[in-house]
Amino acid sequence: MQWQTNLPLIAILRGVMPDEVLAHVSAVIDAGFDAVEIPLNSPEWEKSVPAIVDAYGDKALIGAGTVLQPEQVERLAQMGCKLIVTPNINPEVIRRAVGYGMTVYPGCATASEAFTALDAGAQALKIFPSSAFGPDYIKALKAVLPSDVPVFAVGGVTPENLAQWIDAGCAGAGLGSDLYRAGQSIERTAQQAVAFVKAYREAVK
């Protein structure tokens, strides 16, 4: 399996408002990101998601996170989303999204959950919350997973520690509060996005 973007870092803009979402997405894309996730527990996500699909869908893999129900997948497919991220393993959500040709990147913590997700068609796995398990856990988990499955660390990943997750065998990471916190300035988002891209490039030299 091949992760579908050039940079395997996913910008998670949880809590972003519709009137500011385009500016923040522009900041991360300008820094080099080409995957963006708007969690569905963000305010008025029904406005934010289609806005960024329309504006940046040809430049980045745009999608939604905290997707819990198959019905949400239906709505997101109608909006043109290409990426579905979940915090848990719901095989029907995964199958529905795969049926629409979406990239599905579900959250799991154990080998049982990981294989359930892969059996349902997931193309990548999100180990969540990574900070609670640590790089050694991911390294051990990867030993039993198919070697071609991209594994992403999510939860507690910073520019300073990104390299340790890459060294543990992660293809990349999903970046939440250390990249974007609700209400922060565009300048802060841009600064953190640049720091993460730099950290990733140094980690894979």
C-alpha cells in the first residue's frame, strides 16, 4: 500500500471556524502539507469541509476526522472528501468509505483492531493516542503488521519528537494541537507547519 500524498503529515484543524478555515489551510499547504483533516466535532464543519474541498481539493488530500457513522461518510462523499479519519474501528464506516474510493485512516491501538481495520479495507492505520503507548509499542506492533501498511502516529507528536516516531517505523503523523489550536493566529499555524515539515525532512534524511 502506498500513502497517497507527497508529505505523510496530516494537518488536523480541530475547532477551526468556517470564516477562518481557508486561511489556515492555505498556511499549511504553503508550508508543504498536502493532507488536511477537519474533525467533525469542529463548529459548522458542514461549511468548512466543502469550502476547502472546493478551494484546495486539487492540491491536497482533503477530508474529515472523528467520523463515527456510515451516514457521515455518505455526506462527506457528497461534499467531495477524499480522506476519512476515525478515532476507532467501525468496519462499516471503513467499508463505506472504501466503496467511495476514499483513503481511510482509522484509529487503532491493538493488533486486533489493526487487523480488523485492514480486513475492512483500510489503507493506512493511525495509532492513537500515540503518546500513551510510545515509540517502542509502535515498533513492536509493526512487527506483526504487513510491512507495506503505512502507520501514522497521532496524539502528542511535536516537531521536537517527530523523529522518534519515524525511527519507530511510522510513515508519518497526524498533527493536532501542536500544529493548530482553536483560535490561534494564522501566523502561528504557518510557523508550526514549517517547523513540522522541517522536522520530517530532517528525520528521513
